[in-house]
Amino acid sequence: MSLNLPALLARHHGDPSRLVQILRDVTAAEGYISPERITEVARALGVPRGRVEGVVGFYAFFSSEPRGRFRVLFSDNITDEMAGSQALRQRLLDAFHLMPGEVSRDGLLSIGTTSCTGLCDQGPAMLVNDRAIGRLTPARVGAISSLIRGGVPVDQWPDNLFVIHSHVEKRERLLSTALVPGEAIQAAIARGAAETIAEISRSGLRGRGGAGFATGAKWAACAAAPGPTRYIVCNADEGEPGTFKDRVLFSDHADLIIEGMTVAGFAVGATKGLIYLRAEYPFLVEPLLAVLEARRRAGLLGQDVGGRSGFSFDVELHIGAGAYVCGEESALLESLEGKRGIPRNRPPFPVTHGYLEQPTVVNNVETLVAAAFVARQGAEFLRAVGTPKSPGTKILSVSGDVARPGIYEYAFGVSVRQVLEDAGATDPQAVQVGGPSGTLLAASEFSRRIAFEDVPSAGAFMVFGGTRDLLAVVDNFTRFFAHESCGFCTPCRVGTTLNANMMHRIASGQGSRRDLKDLAKVSQVMKATSHCGLGATAGSPVVDALAKFRPAFARRLKSLEVLPTFDLDEALAPAREATAREDAGAHLGEELP
Ligand code: SF4
């Protein structure tokens, strides 16, 4: 596709705050963002070239160097690895005689990895030119290999490759209650803005993104903040590995999400909503735009929303570019403004200084859905179930060693054991609740409950069966954090890499007792001194595993006395790969033939 840059920029009104969206479009047209394009975009937007270059370098889905015409990224989430993603990736690499990250000489193909693609219930998964494919098998990878070799454009590949299932296995009130579009808005209008916020407060609704902040208090603070314009931001950047409930909410209940945003807009006096959708979910874009358009036609977005004179509210869609840290609300706002997603200093908080420095509510997708129901049915909709401190329900994304992975909605207070039984986990040894930054639970803790006052969760529920190597799991998590650290502050930038290196040594049997001590120490320093939640929680899987599965670590140490941190034979592996040698003579300690 040839690129008409002036036309592209005009589509974005030459607005620098749309820089991420502009660079996404350049990437879609040309596959990468050349240094010349960086200069042209900077000039046209009237911003320093360094700013554009910084944004290109920050996001995983941007590149300033050419990549293959087919850009394949395998998810390296732990559940995809458990389902065999590494062997499938190697199969494709072998088929094209490529190394990871390398571009084939004819420019046809590059193969790499990416963090969780949100298809943990139907992995292994991959992205091809940003389109998601799940349920990979050797046969499907073989078919994909043939399509690539034949140069068939991705939009002409068979539709069945791109089918994404919702897998809703259990519904409580959020997923089983119908709501006619506009009903919640009418109820909010009838109640009035202040009383709508009061009703949300009475319901006890707390943010479902993990932190659990009181939604009513957040809305009230935004409504009271001075400023000419207010914004509602829907945080749909669910990048926590193991979480995919927002994907299903968007695919099956997008109307409810927009309804919740509009109710929030009415309550706080906002005129504009922004959805920040993660880049890994491009298949949701067209249906979502159709829902927005239908609501405009129905008078549920735009001017005089719901027939209420003077109430203007519309919603704009922004798409991320592959950065886990943008799930943090202030980093997300930076990204929405077309910048690198570096978390801001807080205070001030987004409710007073959010998008474009204006009062902004940032809510999780599930929070907005719950808010829509509270607006229509009152506080009792949530208060009727759950616990006093955690009213309502929680949607869990269940994956890993279970018979029925998928979406499960429970009243808060459900035990971990109950979820395991429902999902068909036959021999669970551990569960990671809330993703790598959450809590690792041993079997002795399965009576604990999913609730803010016990085990909080943004939604991920990854199950590890009795035969799984938990050290490999923690190794995967530490690699994830090292990859996703934005590099802004030293404790996290250095600490996540140190932890990943030490954990990898231990998991591969090359670690020492010293590594165990240092892992704990580094995790503690990161928790105490990191700038944002990513660094503060990056050590959690290590700390939890050391506390609950220490014998597994001790058994894996090569020696408790020596410090064997360098394995020469392993270090020579790339040389063996390059020379296609895997025979005994190519290994140290083996006799030459
Ligand atoms: Fe970036 Fe990590 Fe620092 Fe957060 S803690 S600002 S992710 S380097």
C-alpha cells in the first residue's frame, strides 16, 4: 500500500496528540516507520523529531527498521508456552531457515515473540501483521507457512484461521442481565448527576482493574474539579498476562461499556469519552466502531444524548501499540496524548489533571459495565451479592491446566477451590491470581477467597497442574517484567533484568544460593523504590514462589557453595545453530568423531 502522508495526517487533523494513531497508520501502510518518515511526521506536526523518534522506540509494535512483509509474533505468555508455543515457533523458523527476530533475505518474513495476546483460553496464539490467530497446532502452522510462502496477503487468508471464541462458562448478574441501550442513561438523567454519583457510591462499586478504588469517590472528585472540559477514559489495555475478560466484554457486550461511559459522562459533566484499546485486539475495532455509529444514530451519543437538552457526549477510539505499562492510568493518558507511555508523578491525580491536564475519570471496562447496571437498577444490584467490602461480582479469565478455560463470573467471596472445580482442574499445584503482578497461591491456600479483602484480582486466574515446573513459570514472569519495564527509573530498569537473569540461571539449574538471596533483595528494593506499580510488583512472583515453594528452588541449585554463573556450552549454542551443528562433537566435553 503506498502512503499518502498529507492525507493521513489530515485524517488525524494534524493533531500531535494523535501521534500514536498516526504512527500506527504509517506502520499499517509501510510495515515500519523509516527515519525519513519520522522526520516528515515531526515536521508536519510541528514537534521535535526526537519526540517522534522516542515514541517509535517506545512501543513494541513500532519499528524504525524494515520487518518482513509478513510479521509473525508468537505469544510468549506462560499458558501459551505450556500449550506448546515454543515448539510451533521453532517449526516455523525451521521452515524458513530463520533465526528469531531475523528478516528473511527476500524481505518476506520475520518471526518473533510478543507478550500475552489475550487468547490464553485458546492458545497457543500468534499475531500476523497484527491479526490474531489462536488454537495453533502443527497443522495450522503448516497451513500458515504455505500461505506465507505463496505470498498470499493476510486479508485473503481463510476466515477460519481468525475465529476467536468467547468461551463464557459461567454467568452471574453482569453477564446474564439484559439492558436495552439507553435505559441506564435515562435512569441517570431521571436521578440527576449528583444523585447518580451518590447511587454509585452506595453500591460500593470498586474499580475492577485491580486497585479497587471506590468508583463513586473517583467520579465525585472529577465532577468537583475545576476545568473547562472533563473526560471519561475507558482503560481497555488489558495487558496483564492471563487476562482476557475485557476482550469478551467488548466482543459480546460493547453496548454496555459505552452505556457505562455515557452514564459516567453525564454524572461528572464530561463531553468526551476515549477508549484505549490494546493493540492486540484489532478484531474488535470494526464491530466497536459499528456500535458507536449505531448509538449516534439512536441519539445515545452526540448532541442532546438520550433527549436531554444540553447533554453532549461522544466517544473516540484510540488503539495502543504494544506497551504493558500503558495499563497504568497515567501512562495510558500519556499514550492517549501521543507520547511515550511513561507513568506520571502523582499527585496530581487524573481526576483533577488527567487527559490534556483536564479532570478525567479513568475506569476499567468491567467497572463501566457494572456502573451501567447500578445506574439502571440501583445500588442493590451490586449490594445483593458479594461481601460487605467487595459488593457485586468479578469476572475471571481462567486459563492453564483446566478442562474448561474461559470466562467465569462469580459473586465476590468465591473460593479459589470453587473456581478450580468449576473449570475442571484435576491436579492443581498452584494458581496465579491477578497475573504476574498478582498473587501466587499454593494448594494449602485454595480456601482463600476472591475479594478485595483477601485475594484481589484484575481478572487473571492461571492454573498450574501438578507436573508443571513452577520455576519455569516464575522464569517466564520475570522475563515478562524485564521486557515490559519502560526503563524510566533505575530500580525497575535494572532490577527486572537482574531478576530475570538470576531466575533464568536458577530455573536452568545453574543458580546458586547467592542468587536466591539476591532475588529477594532486588525484589524488595524494586517494591520500595520504583516509580510505578509495574516495578513495585515485578518482584511479586519471585517473592511468593520463594516463600511458598522454596524446596523447589533449593533442589534446582547446581551447588549450594559454588557460583556457577556461566555455562560455556550453553553460551556456544548460537554458534552451533549458525553452523547447523547439533552433533556430539559440537558440544564441550564430547569427544570429536
Ligand atoms: Fe517504568 Fe518500571 Fe519505573 Fe514504572 S517502575 S516508571 S515501568 S521503569
